[in-house]
Amino acid sequence: MARFSQPKISRLLRESDTAPNTYIKGAKLEELVRYIFCKVPKVTHYDSNVLDGVRAHELDVVFSNDTRNSDLYFLDYAIITECKNTGSPVSSAQVGWFVRKLQDRFATMGILISLNGITGAGDGVSNAHSEILNALIRDNIRILVITREDILAFTNTDDLVQLLQRKLMKLNIHRTIE
């Protein structure tokens, strides 16, 4: 279990929030996501801003996850993340686009880091929540959402692992999005 630096997390969130343009805003959030996930043993940064062969889809940050020895053994070997620091919750259209990126790569899981959450109700019956539930039912794609509050609560990698396990159980068993 590695400890997170709360000052570093706060600094990167602040730098993302106050960035002069969306490119820097996104780059700072991606830096924070790399910091958090790379603290987990056997999880390494694979690449950022990855374009597919036809340059139609960009993946924000991708991690390699050695599922044989990683604390995140319950996730895929490629952890695909989408990073959003928007002024409002992420919409169903944005979640739907992330689902499409995952479908086109035959991925079964994705992590959406949305500092302001997503639209709709946690029971999955409206807005972006319904897109996540539909992806699960239709395509067996599981999307876990990490918010600003989640990140600010992290003190060590065990907190991240437990959060993702809890969110995965809620999605798979209860079909709700936490």
C-alpha cells in the first residue's frame, strides 16, 4: 500500500481547475490520474492521448495492469480511462462516446474520471447513468466513475482499490452507479 500526497493531489486539481484553456485543464487532470494509478504496484502508464489507427478515437490515459500480481487484479489488463474536468456533470452523449471507444477496442471495462460526476440518477434510469447501465446490459462493458470527492478522499492505494471494488459490485450486483 502506497500513500498518496494530499498536497500533490490538491495542487493538480487546482491547476486543472484554473488552467487557461481546455488543453491544459485536461493535461493536468491526466497527470493526476497517472499519479494515482501508477502508485498501485504492477500498474504502469502505457500511453496517453492514444489515437486509433484511423485517428477517430482518442484514449486519454491507458495503463498496463499486471493482473497476476496487481492489487487491481479484478480490472482488465489494459485500464482505459477517460478524464473530464467540465463545469457541469458529464452528459449521456459524452458517456456514450466513451462506450463507443471501448466497444471499438473490445474492452470490457473503462474508468471515467469526471470531477463533477455524471448526469442522471444513480439508479441508472436517466441521462448518463442510463448510458452506463445500457453498456453493461447490451455489451457487457462496465464503466466505473471516479469523482472529485472520491479523489480527495484517497489517502493510499488501498482506498482506490476498495473504491473501485465497491463501485464494481454496485454496478454488477445492484445495477446502480455510485
